[in-house]
Amino acid sequence: MTEFEARSRWSLAVRCDRMGAYALRGATPDEPDEIQRGYFERGKQLENHVYESLALQYGADDLIRSKPIPWPAGIAHGDIFIRSLGRSIEVKSLADPRPLDYHLAQLAGQILFDEDANDGALCVVNPSNLQRRWYPMPVVTDELAERVHATAQAVALSADPSSPLPPRVCGRPSDAQSHMCPFSGDCFAGWVAPDPVELEPDVALLVSQHAELDDELKQAKATVTDVEERRAVVREQLGKTIEPAREYLNRDDELVVRRTAVAGRVTWDVDLAIRMGAVDAATLEPFRREGSGYDRWTVKAAHLADVEPQDASRTLAGLVAGEVGRRGAVLMAALHHLYDDVELDRRSSGRARTCRGSRGLCGSRGMSSRVGRRGGS
Ligand code: SF4
């Protein structure tokens, strides 16, 4: 074992090559806060839970906890290994049962680097109700294998402190939250936000209108949700009287009501199945359909974008009224026409919203906005 092997962790490297490199070089990680420690503890508890079930099924002698697996930049540790099957098991705690992208890479590496492993499986446990969903990985696809080896090589090559670090996956410090990175302080030490492109007043007005329309859409969606919830309550009451497959008459208002039982729809996450190696993409090629790309627009307050607002006095009230969707499209088209790759920001209106993508680890709140043209996502 080299001095680096004890330091590097595959579970960090799969989230970001650079994170793996910091671990390899022995950088001091940030201490997890109380909430993060709680998440880690919960993860361990759920892993124990899965282990106990597997021990009943296969026998404890057939299982290995935290099996050490050498990889080019250190030692990985798979959660549970079933000897008789040569199966690597990775347990994840997620309310949404769909595993994350890096979970697949983590498991793929634990299969590829372990000469005892034949295949693997992700076990996603819902922490609220302990429901488990198993995702088998019978083979590691070429795409995943390529990614695993590229990550391993990038991290291993960074062992020499004089060598360059792998590129950042984060555009700015605030992005580190979504990667649960303990090295963001080192990574962004001395970083200065690039100056934003100043907009001409006519385009700046469009951005302000965009932000106002975002607010209107949010309020409209909240109204729709409220109406749907109230209608669901009425339907629940009606359901006590109205039987399926019959018509009932409300003579006062000349209304006929009918209740039709619709069976639940089965859907298949084919994309995930292909990536897990459970389905061969070539077999499905005739059924493949590709949608057209699009631009994703977001609007973020200047102070959340590490940008100093230039004009805090601008008011947006009264700029826009009615026909939100139509004029939103016009605004986007106008911005699209004028700027191909630009960031535009405005000061918060004071309304708070929780940022997405932080997986609940980020305490920042505030209305936010960034406008940037990107490829389809
Ligand atoms: S801050 Fe972002 S880019 Fe830097 S090491 Fe962490 S995850 Fe990677």
C-alpha cells in the first residue's frame, strides 16, 4: 500500500475527479456539519438493515462488509459483497428511488477493479418507509467502463503535487453543495468571480421581464395546485356515493357525473436499464427516438451568482401583465437572438425560495436568477 492508497476514496472520485485528487494528495476535508453527519449515520443504519436481510438469505459467512478493492489511486470499499455470487452491492439512501449518475459509476468501478466480482447491484432504500428497490448491473457497459477508467487515470495522475489538478466540475463555489464536496475551500481558494457582461438597457429590461414572468408562472402553478387539491377533496367525498361505470344526474344543474376506473400505468426506465447493463442498447435501436435539444433558462439574483448588483433600485412591478406563456416565449426568442452565451442578473425581489440541486444540504434561500444559453439537457 502506498501512502496515497490510504487517503483516496473511490466514492469521492466518482463525484468529481478533482475531489478524488484532493483526497489523494491528503488535503484536509471540511468537517461535516450536524445535518451531514445525520445523513451519513442514516446511510450506515440502512446499510446495516440491508446487510442483516442478506445475512438471513445467504448466511453471514457468504458476505463481506466493506470489501477493500484496490483501484489505481487507492483502495475502494464496496458496501457488501456476496462471495458465492461474486456480487458487489452498493446501498444508497434516497427518497427518489432512481439512483444518481455517480452511483452507477461507483458500482461499476467496484465491479471492474475487483477481480472476485462478476456483477453488481444497487439497493436504493427509501429512508422514510424502508422500501427497497434493487437495480441489477449484470455487466458494466462500455460507456461506464470508459468513464471509470478515465476517472481512475485522472485521479492517479494527479498524485504528484506538482501536476495539474483535474478540471473543476463546479462553475462556482456554490455548486460544490450539490456534489457534497468537502474540499470546496481548497478548490476555490483565491477564486474570483468573472465579471458579468453588462447589458444594454433594452436587453436588461427583457431580463427583468423574464424574472417577473417566472414569478407569475410560479404563482399560477401554486393556484393550479390549490384548485387540484380542493377538487381531490370533493372527489373523495363523491367517491362515497358514485360507483364506477354508472352515470348519475344532478338535475338542479343539469350535470351528469361518471366515474371511470383507470388501471395504473406501467412504465419502464429503459435509459437506466441500458446504463445498468440490464438491457442491450443495440437491441432497442429500432425503438429509439431522439427529441430535439432546447435551451434551459434560469434567472438568479446577483448576490447568489457571486456578482455585485449594479442597480439595486430597479423595480419590476408593473412591467408585465397577462399572457405569461406567449410573452415569455417572445422574451426568450429576443434574448436568444441577441445573446448566444451571456449571464444576466438582478437583485432579489425579497421573495424566498429554496434552491434546487443542493439535496437539502444548502441553507441558502432567496430568489435567484441566471440567464445563460446552453445546449439541450
Ligand atoms: S468544489 Fe466542485 S470542482 Fe472542486 S473538488 Fe469539489 S466538486 Fe470538484
